[in-house]
Amino acid sequence: MSAGRRRAVGTIALILGLAVLHFILMLSALHAVGTDGDLYYSEQLRADVLPASGLCDAALRALDGSMAAYLRGDAAALTPGNPFNVREMAHMADCYDLFALLRTVRARLVPWAIVLTLGGAWLLQDRRRIRRCAWLSPLILLLPLGAFAVYAMIDFDGAFTLFHRILFRNDLWLLDPATDVLIRICPESMFMRMGVRIAVYSLLAVIAVCAVVTIATFIWPRGKEDKNTWKTTTRRGPAPKRYDFGKRGTR
């Protein structure tokens, strides 16, 4: 493989590998926030849902814990005695499947992130290029997600509806506050603040990964004499002038 092709393949592999790692961390942030029963409860108290929920404080807290455990994978957490009706339970089952899919996708992406990242770094073996790839890699995800975030800030209802229409193949998520407890205890403001929390966690994780890669290029790997074994790209200076020191002809 030529040097130019090696650099191109290494660059693409490293950027994709780090982008996959960023995506894994974003999924982890979504899972952590989306399955936090204590967070549900604190956001519900902030939105003052108790008066309209039809539940007492203890019942609401217990239900939040059951929902969080259910979405984490405990199918028996929502017992038959819960206050949800058939439609709400069907929607919760859809959510259960989505979180299960999230965990499956995350697990299957881990080997790809490792192979692409390490393989790309090995092909490049160039500290400056690796640092550049590290800080370019988040753009693959941040550009489309940033556009969606701007849309959500402008029209949260529209973004919320679009998000649900992409994720769900039915209309079970369209609940009625008059008959459905789930919509009364999970107001729009709760999802908005949880979305902001997910975005903040994801952004911090992305910055942390880029920073770790950057630091690693300064301290690893090293040779036997404690010197850098990887090159650092430098700009070429002007070519040195050539002088002819040969003997001049005589008359």
C-alpha cells in the first residue's frame, strides 16, 4: 500500500472509529437519563404533576422506579396492579423494545469502535494527523444532531412529534390526559429538560474522548530510549540552495 493510500485509509478509519465511539457514548447518555427513576420523580415534582396525576406521592415514586427498572430490561417490573391501562402498557412495551434495541446496538458497535480506532491510528502513525482526526470526528454526529436541536428549540412540539413518528410505527404514543396516567405524569417539560441533560452529557463525553486522544499522542507510544516512535508532521521549509564548489576553468 502506497504512503498516500495508507494515510487516506487510516484517516477515514480513525474518524469513523471515533465517531462510532461518540455514538456509543451518546446512546449511553440516553440510556442513563431515560432509565433514571429518581430523575423522573424530581422532574415531575418540578412540573407539579401530583395534583393532576391521581396518585399520592409514594405511589408516584414507586411507579417511577417500576418504569425505570422496566426500561432497563426487567420485564416483570410493571406488575398487573399498576395504574396504566391497556393502551399505555402497549406503548410502554414499545419503549421497552426500543431500549432493548439500544443496548444491542451499543454492544455490537463496541468492537467496530475499537478496531477502526486502533487500526486507523496504526495506519497513520502520525501524531498531528491523529489529533486532527480526533477533533474532526464529532462533526459526523454533531452536525445533524445540532440541526435537530435547533429545530427543537424553534418548535419543540414539531420536533417531539417527528421524533416519535420516526421511532414508533403506531400512534400508541398519542395519549389522552383525561384517561391516561402516563401522559399526566410525564409532561412535555420533563422530556425537554431530560433532552437537555442528554445533550450536555453527550457533549462532555465527546470532548473527553477528543482530549484523551490528544493527550495520548503526546505520551504514547515510546521507544526503548524513551523517545517518540511516531513521527510528528512538520511543514517543509524552502529547499536549501545548491552551491558549486568545483574548480573553475583557467584561461
